[in-house]
Amino acid sequence: MRISNGNRKLDKRIGIFNLPTEKTCPGSGFCAKVCYAKKAEKLYPQCLPCREKNYELSMKKGFSKTMAGNIKKMKIGIFRIHESGDFYSQEYLDKWKEIAKTLPEVRFFAYTKSLHLDFSKIPLNLIVIKSFGGRFDWMIDKEKDNHAVILLDGLECPDEYYKCPGKGCGSSCCYCFKNAGQVKVAFHKH
């Protein structure tokens, strides 16, 4: 099981678990055309096999217990579920609910387009941000749901959204996973 520690935009203290994009993004829409994770899988040859292995492990019965143990052993306080990939089934989503319940001291966050799944009864330490740009956009309630939009080239950030600075996530900016109110965030396409 491969858990990464940060990346160019996420602080090294943030744990990340990734999956392959082609097999695990049932809600993808236009985002598939500009997907940065898909680009990484082509650009870095070691990337896809690692994500494929994570996918295989995520389907196993003991995934929740193993993942929770690894997060605890690594002393991770903030964890991003899926820099690449998404909740591909209800059973898989429920595993993450279980992991978050097991580790109430860890703050989990995830962006998703798998809006056809049941996100009710998620623990308070699991922040789910619904992302526009997929097949189920009509299921996002802009007034109630945590949500994100992608700003394509030339588009300005709407006033009611927090514009992601694109760097320092977890050190200089913690908006997406520390905000006590509704999360409305806009990202520039990268």
C-alpha cells in the first residue's frame, strides 16, 4: 500500500492515497479531458503501477483496518483521500467512513464527482467536497454542499468562492480541510 507524503502543492505532513483514474472515476465528465492525474500516469511510468496496486488493495476485505493502522503508524494528522482517482463504489466509500471513525484525531478530506453514492452519515473528521465537471453535477446543492469548481482558462473566480492560491496547502492555506463552515472553493485548471 502506497501512502504519499505531500506533493508540490500539499504540505509534506499531509498523507495522500491515490488510485488509477481510468478504473475509479465513475462520475467523471469534461474533467477527463483536462485531468492532471491522467497526465501524471502517462508522464511518470512508476505512477500507474503504484496506483493499480492501491486499487487492488482497496478491494480487499481488510483494507480499512490496514489503512487505519498505516495512517496511525505514520502519525499523519491530515489525510487527502485521492489526489488521483475517486470513490468508485459504495462499499469503497464505506471503508473510508470506517477509517475516519477509527481515527477521529485525523482530519480527512476528499474531492469527489461520485455524487451518485450515499455520503450521509460521514464522520465529522471527513470533509467531502463535491466537484463540478462530472456526470452528476445536477446533484450538487450550491447552497448546502461543500463544493469546488474548476476555472478554465480566462474565467474569473466568482465572488462567493475562495480562490485556491495553488500552493502551500497545509502550511500557508488550510481552507479546504479546516473551514468550519461551508467550503466553496475555485481552482485554476492545472
